[in-house]
Amino acid sequence: MKLAVVVQRYGADINGGAELHARYVAEHLSRHAAVDVLTTCARDYVTWRDDFPAGTEIVNDVPVRRFRVDQPRDPHVFGRWSEHVFNHSHSFLDELKWLSAEGPKSTSLLRHLHSADAGYDYVFFFSYRYYHSYHGTKAMPSRAILVPTAERDEAIGLALSPRIFRGVRALMYNSPEEKRLIQSVSNNHEVPAVVVGIGSDIPPRPQGERFRQKYGIEGRFALYVGRIDQNKGCKELFTFFLRGLDALPKGLQLVLIGKEMLPIPDHPRIRHLGFLDDQDKFDALAASDLLLMPSYYESLSMVALEAWALGKPVLANGKCEVLRGQCVRSRAGLYYETQAEFVETLRAISESRGLNAAFSANGREFFQRHYAWPVIEQKYLDILAQVKEQDARGISGSGMEPEPGWFARRRKDLRPANVVLADLPFGPVLN
Amino acid sequence: MADFNIRTDAVDVEQIMRQIRARIESKRGVDYTEQQIQELANVKLERFLNPKGVRSDLVDQFRRVRDVKLEPFQLEPELRTGFDAEMLYGTHRGILRAIRRLLNPILKLFFNPNTLIHAVHKQSGVNALFEAQFQFLRHKAQQRDEVDVLYYELVHNLVLELTRIGIENRNLKMRLESLSSRMDFDERRARALEGVVQYRPGTGPAREPQQPRPRSDERPAPPPPPSASAATQPVQVQPAQPGTTAEEQTGESNTARRRRRRRRGRRGGRSRTPGEAIAGGGAPTDVASPEDSGTPPHGDPTADAASNDTSDADFDDDPAGAGDDRDDSGEEPDPSAQ
């Protein structure tokens, strides 16, 4: 079987959520089938500027074909189109222009997909909201399997999105919340789908003490791993932490790992260590008391899964339905929505040994049952077997609906994406 | 933080969150609903604000500024003038006016100037209206500026007052804590004292005759050098001397009694010995004062005496009280010797 993984950026040093997800899946599927990765030359997710050379290279034993981006993204133009389609009534043509403005637009990549159509049995498209996913799915709907990595943001309220969700052969969801969100907006219940998520290679014996010695960290600490950005809820995290210092467990520090995109408060109990490699990251997790996940929007938190794999409780932002659902289902973490809840939940996890021990055991069990690599790989292989069997029986999906005609696509009768989004169900899926 | 006793397989995160929220609620009281917040926001400031306490004339001034009535705007006379054909063709040069009139029919062959005149006339009316609006808004803005200054001052004073109240509240809390701890201590002390009061069967509670306050010049005799023999010598309990009446026994000098009482007070309420009581007048006196609260209730007098011996021996070691200890041994000094 020959498979392709199509993703907007790719590289061993690219750590964006969907990109890392794609790399892990490509590397693990390559043990079961021939896998090509098709991607752009971009490294920067803001401009999609070509940074890598075009052509083929091998990354961790997986062949990667890079294609040039037609033109870098103009953030101002993209911002204007986003404002228009998210907040105003608009036309289908406006949405197509928004998609082009968002990019990364690479016609050579799409051409390659067309030309190699016969070569690939199935193509995994990562992230529904990008140019390659829409046009790639439109080009080869019978072979397209989508890993949507959808979050509760406005893009899902566009009229383009349900067309992709209904048009692909299968969907690999990250969480039950994502599945409900997509099924609500697109009514695609008949498309084969599975909630699979992503695994992680957990080192057998992470050394917490080594981390403490290397970075000179003593005492107890709560850990945050990820981009230190306002969009990730870090500003609120800093506010809650500093305001609640008096009530927090004595000596508890906040240790941050990740690239700084936001000014970090200068306080002796807040330590920023910058970007660390995987070994240091796992050592830090092993040394920590708990992991903090302040993000509002997540389709799946890999670092939360890694924390659970190491028996560490997670304290998540309750406003993010996915994180909240994960905490509830795993029975291995708590969530907060207000300052008072932040302090009390942090104290409960830090000071209650019984609770901490229960969370630790539950987290390990949850990871092993749902997110160990053999489980993930098997789910991918199962869905491939399912669509292959459908192909054998002559069922190849309905494909993507045809686009509106010349006049219809110019009719400004589509609701603002924000309005559509507001009508979608919200909250964790607890069953 | 109360520990959560939870089995691994029985963890219910939602239940834990409900417990945590209940705890938060019990700590800070019930949250205000949106409606309650609106009601609080709509309450008139004057109901709570005492003008005397904030600033002498702030609220009055505030009301005065608010009550200013705007005068109706009077349009300038030249602005009130409309636009007509006369203005279009008019001039102070008579010949020119005549030529214009003469050529006016020809002009009207090209376009209709009446429409133009009508439009310009309406435009001048619109201009006047906007001018009036502008003047009105300008006036309002001026008023707003004045009110803003007052608002600023008002908020400033409120912040000051709140801060002062906050500090006062904290002081009062501290005083309350101090008073409550003192009251607790007094209650405990009172309970302890009540527990050791002696009641003699058949006698009922008897009060010791009130003693006059000791004079300041009545000080204990200077202590003799401490002697080991005095400390270890057993105390002999002597009966009352025959031939002395109870009046005489109790009639010993008040000074000696006061000394004994003062000494007992220094010893932390140690008991009178039974021998002392006997020497003092036969039947032991029921103790009702805190000074005697250390007396074991009832019991074997010998045992009492023995225990008292020990206390006396301890007391002998105290240089400050050593001089008076001879009185405490049961050997009452001769009143005539005083």
C-alpha cells in the first residue's frame, strides 16, 4: 500500500501541533506501508515563506517532497478577508478568496497530487482549514482521508468546511468533542470515522533529578510546556498565578518551557527555560508536580497526554472543551475557569496525596489504553482496511459536492462564520 | 486543604469540581447574580454618600452642574438669511444688474436657474441647522468636561475613603481577635478556679473576712542566707496553744496575715497548710479566694502537710521569700514581737 501524508509544513525541528502530529503519523505508518510526505518549503506559519529547498529529502527515514509556495501570505490581506467572512454576510467566492489568502497556496503540490493520483492508494490530509486540504480533497475525494485537527474557531463556521467534512472517505478525529463539533456543522455521520488522537514516544526512565541539577531548580513546581503566547492562555495563567501567590502551596514555582511570544513577568517564582529538547522536556515532566494547560483552543493536547503517561496530573483551562473533556474522561486532572478555581484546584492537586496518587494511576492507565502507539497505529490500519473493503465493494464515497455556479457563488447569502459557530454545541463530551 | 480520600477507580472529576466550587462559595459567600449587580449599579449614589464626609460642596456642585439649563440657540442673523434669485443676480452696479436681467431669458435657455436657487436655499437652511446642532453639542461637551472633573474628584475621594475604611476594618479585626483571645483566657481561668473551690460539708460557702489592702510600707523582711537544713527540715505541725481564744488566734497582727497572703500570691496560689489553719483558729477556713486555689480538696491532713512540706522546701530555695518562710512553717510568730 502506498500512502501520502499532506501537511502545510514538515520537518524534524517543526513543532506545531498539526505538523508534529503529521510527522509522528507518517513515521509510524511507514512501518506498515510506503509513505511519502508532501509539503511546502515553508517554515514560518505566518507568511509561508519558502525556507526549505524544493525537492525530496529524507527525514527520519521518511521521504519528504517539498513544493514551492506560489506566494507568501500577506497577513493584512488575510486579516481583512478573515474579518469579512467571519463577521459579515458573504458569498462563496469570498470564502474561496479567504482560503487563497490564508494559503499556503502551492499549485505545484496540487499538480503532483493529480499526476501521482494513481500512485497513492490513500492520502492523509492534515488540517482541514488550509488550501491544500480543500483543493486536494476536491481533486481526489475517493482517496482522501482527513485528519481535521479542528478547534472551536471561526473557520469551522465557513461554508467550505462542511463540504470537506462530507467529501472525504474517512475522518480521523482527535477527540470526541472535535467529532461532535464537525458532525454538528456538517452532518457527516455516514462518513467512516474514528476518534484516534496521537501517541507519543515516552522514554522509559525520565530523570527528574537530572533536570533539576541541569537547570538549578529546587522545590516543587507546576510546569507549562508550549508556545508562551496570549492565544495559549499564558497571560491569564500569569495573572492567576501571581494574584493567587498567597493562597498557593508554599514554595510552588511556575516553570515555563517554550518559545517566548509574550512578556513573562519577572518574579522569583516564575522560571522560563526557553525551548528544550525532548529529553529535557520529559525530565522536566518527571520532576514536576503537575502540568498546566491554560490554552482556550486545543484539538488535542499532546503534552497533556505525555504528562499522563508519566503519571503527572494536569490542570487545564475549563473553557477549552477538549481539555476539560480529556480531564473528565481520563479522571487524571482538574480544570479551572476562574481565579478562585485556579487556586483551589492547584492546591487540591498539590496538597492532597490521595487525589494526586489517584490521578497519577488514572493518567498512566488512560494513556496506555487510548494513546499508546500500538493502539494508534491499529486504529489507522483499521480505518484503511475499512475504506479498502468499501473500495472492493465499489463504495467509494459521495465525493465533494460541486461548487456553486458563477452567479450563485457571488450571492452574499452566507451567514457570518461567527454566527454559525455560536449555534454549535459546546462543552465536554462525557459519555 | 482537606485531603480527598478517593479510590483510583472511583475518581469523579466533575464531583471533585463541585466540591471545590462549594468550598470556594463557602469561603467568599454567594456570588452576585447579574440581576443583583444591575440593582446595585442602579442605586443612587446620594443614598450612601454623605456630602459632609467627602467634601463640603462636592455633591451640591455636582447637582448644580447637572441642573444647568441650556439656553435655546439663537442663529446668527446673517445665517438666518435665505438664498434667493436676488442674491444670485444682485449687484451694486446698476448697469450690470440691468444687463443681467436683460440676458436672463437667454440664460434660462441653457438651464433652469430656479432649481439651482432652490437647492442652494435649502442648503443654507441645512447649514443653519447643523450650526445649531454643533453649538448645542459644544455646550454639552463643555458641561461634560466640568462633570468629568467632579467625577474624578468623587472617585478619588471614594477611593481614599475606601482605603481608610479598609485600614480601620483591619485594625478592628485585630482588636477583636485580641479581645476574644483575652476573653477566652479569662473564661478558662474562671473555669479552672471554679473547679478547685473547696466546699466543706455542712458549712456552706463561707467568705473569708475581707482584708484591708496591704500598705505599701509593709514589705517582707530581708531574706536570710539560704540554709540547707531549713530546706530539708521537716515541718512540724503544732496544735493551737491552750489558753488562747479564737479571737486571739485570729487576732494576730494583720501585718503577718497580709505578709502570708502576699507570699502565697507570689507562690502562685499555693495552699495554706492544715497546720497553719489549725494554728490560726482550730477549724480550717474554707478557701474562696484565688490565692488559696492550689489547696487539694479535702483529703488526709497529713498528706496535705507532707505535700506542703515539699512546697515549703521549694519555697525556701527562693531567696526572695526565704525570710518569710519561718512564718509559713506553722509556727506563728508572737504578735508582741511585731
